[in-house]
Amino acid sequence: MENKPKDRLKLANVSRRRFLAGVAGGTALVLAARWDWVETAEMKKFGAAGMPGGYTDNPNVFIHIHADGTVTIVNHRSEMGQGIRTSNVMVIADELGADWERVRVHQAKGVRNFYGNQYTEASRSMRQWFDPLRRAGAAARQMLEQAAADHWQVPISEVKAGIHEIKHEPSGKKLGFGDLAKAARNLDVPDPDSLVLKTHHELRFIGRETGFINGALISPRPKAIDGEDIVTGAAVYGADVAFDNPLYAVIARPPVYGASLGGFDESDALKVPGVIRVLRIEGTGLPTEFNPLGGVAVVATNTWAAIQGRKALKVRWDNGSAGDNSAYTSSAYREKLEKRAQLPGKVIRDEGDFDRAMETSGKRVSATYYMPHLAHAPMEPPVATARVQKGSAEIWAPTQNPHAIRVKVAERLGLDETHVTVNITLLGGAFGRKAKPDFAIEAAAIAQSFEGRPVTVQWTREDDLQHGYYQAVSMDHLEAGLDEKGRTTAWLHRSLSPSTLSLFRPNYEHKTRVERGMGFNTTPFKVPAMRLENPPAPAHVRIGWFRSVYNLPHAWAIQSFTHELATAAGKDHRDFLLELLGEDRKISNLSVGDNYNYDEDPNIYFIDTARMRGVIERVTAEAGWGKELPNGRGLGLAFHHSFASYAAVVFDVEVSDSGTLTIHRADIAFDCGPQANPERIHSQMEGACIMGIGVALLNEMAFENGVAKQSNFDRYLLPRMTESPREIRVHLVHNPDAPMGGVGEPGLPPVAPALVNAIYSATGKRIRRLPVGDQLKA
């Protein structure tokens, strides 16, 4: 069952509410759009497990039309490079008919009872707000049209909104938005179901890949809201917040997850010029949830002094308190998972007579795939500033989840939640890391000791890599049976990964329903007998949400294995994939093997295999699939569905005799349904391609006796220009009548398997362990 957004959209005229005065200024008309979802019992349960508010999504987005004609739109989501501050505003402005040069954006503070859940994650900011945003803009436009009709005493059918003005078409009379805003504020808000949205040809911005409509240049083409500030250095990120008389802190954290502080000697640290105090930061033990790890904070008048003071600290850690985590070594853990993958596990999906189908198959193929822990490694490491005074706290942070900061800071400081204010800065990258509030809690805990004085906690790159929330290590074992015609008759998949729920529940070792739904139990292939199992995998580090989350290892394993099956069957990989998909049909994204109420949860939707087929056919056509290539050169294909979108990738690579890899081209076909801002879609696909190449070739967080072996970019490697494609081509599949999908995350999962499949096509060398690293030179 597809969601019906307009049925849950509530619009309100809040022009005269006093609490808006500080935001609205000389506002004449203010509309609020509320996306009203019901929070189910399971969603509340998941929220109580550490994600305050769960998956409810009912913020107010405000449209302010000022008396001078300026339009201010309140953005309730976090900007972390995905362009949401531009795209959200652009959608409203287009429906409203606003002149882009007269539109301003105001970043909402983190206030749940005012803006609702502002958690920016799961590629949901646009896909679940596109229709409400359009209807909010259309409502404001219709109210201005009604105000104009009343002013001229003419039927509303004779007036029409142009660009920042309302025109009476028979007489040619015009009034600007500002001229009508005061009158419009006294009108009732139209019923969302009665609103008439603009047609595709009437839209200036939405869905436009270029600045032209029917050969005519549209003016002005929307510029990125923060683009000029970012380029000129005026943009305010977490570390750019400036105060009088500030303090800065860095923290020595336990090297092993769960280790406690045995003791410390601060005498040498206090000798460093600029250092004024050394404080103990209490941890909360295991599991940590979103809380800080604890440790020792060095507070100074500048960041450099704090870092040098931390170097001078003498700290003793009690690693024994971390239990098994103190012995966690990646190589040994990998061997453990590999053995478990050979044994039966918790059955998630069992269709057909699997045992008989496997026994009677003409050929059996099996393979095991490994993906290590990954670090988010955003260019901006975590940073937060806090000021605590007179029973209240104010935070400035680059956060994806301001409400989590608000709740956890209030809990830590013993304050009422309403006495905590969260200001959201721009995020210099995030990928899921900045959904966690731990770094802001640290800042608040330290600031409590310095009444009224702002304290900035700055993480270094070493802190970021060695004390993060990591993408789960994964081991996936697959087996399949082929008949005499090379058709797949049996499919077994055992998937092992520590769960993110291990942050909240001790000894939790299986994937959650949502995690299984990320490309594992939603395997779309039409196979007579299929068995999916989830053996246990304990966590020994903090597991966190990473871009595309469990879609990443699931796609890596499944899409690599289909290539192995195609090779064993003697078939072209593209043709084999289309055969595996079977007839066009729709399957649930979460419910296979589960009893669930579709009507209650807005995260439930259907996967359309016809759209999967569509991106496969589009990308292979664009890439010239089947063309002859010289020795040492090959094409590789993979596809995946995630966050209600469909992506397929083809790489054209060359591998020299010495093992040097050259990526000549990457083609990406992408179907997200309606396209709000195609320019940003292109950017997100290109970024996902580069990030996925890093995952495939270079990225790995490894541990020895519980301690991270990587501490900076000399060992946690990122793609350079030489590893990047010489050309990336993005092909957007236009599907305007489908439900809107996400964009920020779905491009990543198929990249690694497509690249590895291309390497096999070029060399005949099969890669089953990531990162590829030096395996090509072996």
C-alpha cells in the first residue's frame, strides 16, 4: 500500500501567534505545514531504544511572506552537502511562484514541540516531504490569489499568480506578494485536498535538469542557497561559531570500547601554556547508546594548547572492564564469522523445498564475501560548542539529529528538555556519524563546570577514526544450484553482521527487521527455492548508521554472487540478472517473513521489479554493454534497490600486467520517481560513485586487541584522482508517476560489486574480500 501524503498534511495560518515574533520579524502572512503521521507501537519502541522520536516525522515548515515581499522559508532539516536547504526551499518557491532572488532561508533550531522530528537520515528529507512542501506553497499562492480577487472584487478564476505577483488577467492589473500578504493573513487556509498543483509545464525549477524550458532560458536559475558562502569561506560550520572569551577542549578517550578510566596525572598537561583545567568525563558503561565514551578532558584557551596538553597527560586505562572487547582483533573475528557462515543460522525466509532443490541441481556454486568495518570520516570531524548558565544550556553543533542532543543533554545535566536549545550549523559531511549526540553531550558536560562561558569540544582526525561509530563488519555466504539450462533453482544466503541495536541492548547479535529489510530478506529474484539465514554476530565496537547502512554489504555480496552464477552458467551477466528477476511484480520492502501492518508505518512501501529491470536496461545500453574490448579491459554491472529508489552501475576498467587499475568510465542509471532537483541528484550519484570506489579499493578499519589500527588518512585511505573514473555519466530515469524515492544513499550500494565484477571481466581474478587493496598485484 502506497502512502497518501495529502491525507496526512495539515496546513495552518499562524500569522498572529506571538511566539513567531522572533523569527518572523515584519511578517504579514505565515503558514505552517504539518506532516501528521501516527507513531506506531513498534516505532515508539525503536525510538525508546535511543532514537528519541523514533520514525515519526511531523515537523512544522513555515512560510513567511513579509510586507516588503520577501519570502522567508524555515528549513527544518540539516544541510550536510546533499543540498536540502536549497531543494526544500526551491520546491515551495516554485509552487508559490516566488522570485528566487527574493527568497530567504531560515534554519530551524532543534525544538521538537515546534518543528517536530528534525532527524535528517534515511534519504527521507525530500521523498517524504515533496508533496507536503508543494501543497504548502500552493496554499500560500491560492491565499494570495484570493486576497487579490477580494481586493479587485473579481472572481478568483480571473486572477493568476505570476512571478512574485498576482495578476488580474482581463484588466492586466498587478499586485505584489507583499501588497497582498496582510490581507491574506486573515483568510482561511484551503483544504490540502482541494489545492491545484502546477502542471509540469508551469514549473520553473522542479524537475528541471537545465535552465531552459522549451528552448527559452528560465530566469533566474536557482542558485545553491549556501553555494557562494561555501566558496568564499563565509559559511558557518561547527568550528566556525564565534564567541567572546571562549574555551576549547579535547578529550582523551578509552582506546578500547567499554574500557574505564583507571587514573590520570594532569601535572604535565597543566604546564602547557593556555591549559587551564583537566576534567574527568564520566562514561556510562556498556551499552553506550548515544552517550559519550568518557575519559579525560583538557580545557584551554585555544585548540592547539588543548591538544598539546592532552599529549602531556599520563592516563591509565582499565581495559579489563571492557570484557571481550579488549581482545577484539579483526583477523581473528573474520575467521570466526567465516566459520559461523558455514553453519545454519536463524531462518529469516524459507520458500520452496530448498534442500531437495539443492540436492537435485546440476551444478552448485558457493562463495563467501567479506566487508570490513568502515569509518564515516567526514571532512569536518565532530565538533560542538555549549554554554550552560542559569539552569539552561545552549548548543551549537553540525548535527543530523538535534532532538537527540536536546534529550541527552537535558538528561546529562539534569535539566528540563525545554531548557536546552540546539542551533544547527552546516555539516561538513556526515554520512550518519553526526546523527549521534555524543560530541555535543561532551561539550555540555564540560561547559557545566564553566558557568556562562562557551566551551568548544573539537575532535581531531585521530579521535574521529579511533572513537567513532563504525559501519558493521559483514560476512555473507551464498550458495546456489543451477539446472542443466543454467537456471537458478535454489538460493541460500547467510548474512552475519553486528547490529546497530547492540548500542542499546547488551549481547544483541542478530539483525533487526529493518536491517534485514535492506536488501537481504527483500532479495527480488524469482527462484523456486530460497532460504535466508541470519547467524549471530556480536559487536565489539560502536556500530552506527553509515551511508546506505546494511544495503552496502548486502548489495556487495548478492551482486558479486550473481556475476559468479552467470559465469558458472555460461551466460551474459546482464541477461542472467534479468532472468533472475522473473516477471514484473511488487514485493514489500520490509515484510517478507514478518507480520506487519502496512497501513500504520510510513516506511513501508513496495519494491517494483519492473523499475529494477528499467535501470539495468538503461545503464547497459548507455555503457555499450557487449562491446568488444581489448585484453585487460572489462565491463562490470551491479544494481540495487534502497530507500525506494533504484540504481544500476556499469564500470569500464583496465588492469595492467603489473596490477594497476584504471577506471575509464562509470555509468549510473538512477530512478527515484519524481525528481525535485536533478542537479543535486547528479551530484549525489557522482559523490556516491567516488565514495563507493573508496569502499571497494581502499577503506578499512581494523582492530587489534580492541584498539583501532587506523588513525589518520595515511592508513585509512581515500580515493585520489588516480583511482577515480576519468568520466562519470549519470542517466536519470524519468518516472514522475511513481512514489518519490531517496537520493543521498541509494547510489552507493551497487558501486563496489560493479567495480569488482569489472575487474573480473578484465582479469579473470575473483575478489571476495574488501578492500581490494593489493589483491590485484598478488
